Amino acid sequence: MTERDARPTEQRDPAFSETQGEPQETHNEARQHQPQEAGAEADAVQENGAEVSTDATPAGVPEAAIPELVIISGMSGAGRSTAAKCLEDLGWFVVDNLPPALIPTMVELGARSQGNVARIAVVVDVRGRRFFDNLRESLADLDSRGVTRRIVFLESSDDALVRRFESVRRPHPLQGDGRIVDGIAAERELLRELRGDADLVIDTSSLNVHELRAKMDAQFAGDEEPELRATVMSFGFKYGLPVDADLVADMRFLPNPHWVPELRPYTGLNEEVSAYVFNQPGAKEFLDRYAELLRLIATGYRREGKRYVTIAIGCTGGKHRSVAVSEKLAARLAAEGVETVVVHRDMGRE
């Protein structure tokens, strides 16, 4: 088995992140509509030099290719970014703070992706308030195209929102020179009609971030359990612990193939080295029991909304024992439906 690249794990904020100034999940520069010559039947926009029609049915695009759309909105501090991250983990293409007038264009570009962008989530909020009046027009446009779309509205009580803004010591985006409660009141009035049109309203007043993710999973994950992705990393203790490891196991309780002259030049990817390691007392028992422990941990991770885990397997130099065990453990996880990547951090350093 050859070495494979690692997929980086993703760090999660412990609290709703609109009030923490987190970066946008996905940044897309939206180009303004350009007028075509007189007599044209439809407007168009220029995207990387290519003309994109905004007709009700994009030319040459089958109706089945039009992506599903979810619009995430609601009160600042109520958990919009957490909801967007959850959809991103479920495979949705997420665009944060897209001007509402450009939502139909984004859907059309997704339709032209040949199925690569089948589900789009757009976060719309008061940061784009000068565009907000265009939302109703955009929704009518989407309805005329037959686009399947849902509006998710994140709600929370005034008391909960005030506490969240005060805990991070940031102003409400609409409070101006007034108080936080003034900004909240102005935002409620601005979003009143949108809340009434929402397909799903989630009150996060008493929810923590994990409970909100669970509610989003229940609505959008379908019958499938949310996916867990694992990176199994071999390493050498003499080169230091991996800084991104969630779990660490030490293989130095097994005899070291380094002291077997005929095995020393090889690595744990070699069949003879792997056989030597797993013929040692306790090796197979460790693999069986650790895999069973990981099944228990994985269930808890999914329940708590954790989607990425890095499992570090160490030995002295990261060449023999840790490599052999990492390969076997990754194969076990993959066989149980966990998307698994193997990386051998220190193999070849000697």
C-alpha cells in the first residue's frame, strides 16, 4: 500500500460564531449584471469572460441539474454560521453573505457545474442590508424557474442575544450609536416578513452549538448518519507529538523491528515487517480493542457534531510499528464506513 496524502482537520468554534467575527466559510466575488445590446431577450452576467444567461431555463442545462437551494437567515448571534457549517459538513456548497440579487445567478452557475454543485446554501443577513430589499424579487425569480428552495430562519430571545454579544464584547451590526437592544429591535423589524415566509424556524435561545447542529442534521442529513472523517497518522516520538492529534496511541510496547537486521531497511508498509509486528504478543489484541474503542468514540463524536478526527499512532522512529498498525487500523475504519485517510508523517526521515 502506498502512502497517501492527509486531509487537514477542521477546527470548530465552541460558540455561535456570528458574534465572534469568524471568516466567511466560502468567499465568492459576485460580478454586477452587464447590459446586453438592445433587443436581447434576457440579461446576462460575465463570469471569467463567459456569458451566463439568466433566462428562466438555462440553455443546455437539464432541469434535473438545477441545484437544491437553502437560504439561511435570522437574527445576528442566533447561530447562522453554525447552521451553515453543518450544511457544509453534509456536502452543501456554502456561500456566506451573498447579496440576494445574485442568488439566481449562483443557482444558474451551479446548474452549469455538470452535477458537481447539487446543493447550495446561501447565508443572507443584515450585513448585506442595502441588498436586502432584492430578496423577495430573487425568491420570485427562483420560483419561476422551478428551483427547490427552503428558507431556514435562526431565532433567539432578546436576553440570549444580548448575553452572546456581551460575552464577546462586540456591537450588534445595527445598533449604531445606540444599545445592543436597539440593534436587535431594528433587526427584528427588518426580518419580520422573512421570518413569516420561512420554511423552518429554529429558536436557539436555550440551545448550545451541538444541539443546533443536531437539529440541522435531523432536517438535512436524511436517513443517513452524519459522516465522520478520520486521518490515521503514524509518527515517531523522537520527532515530537503531532500537534493536531485528537487521539494518540503508543506502539512502543511491541518489539522494534529495527533490531532485526533483515527488517531494518524496510518500513511498516512491507509485508514481512507487518507480519513481524502482528505476530508479537498483544498486537492483534490491541488492534481489536482499539478499533472497538474507536467505534464507541465515533458514535459520541457524531452525536456531538464532531466530523473530523486525527488518530496518531506512534513508535520510536515512525518507520516500522506505527506504520504497520496505522495501515491495519485505517483498513478497519474504512471497512466500517468511516472515510479514512492515512499519512505517515515521519517515514523516510531516517
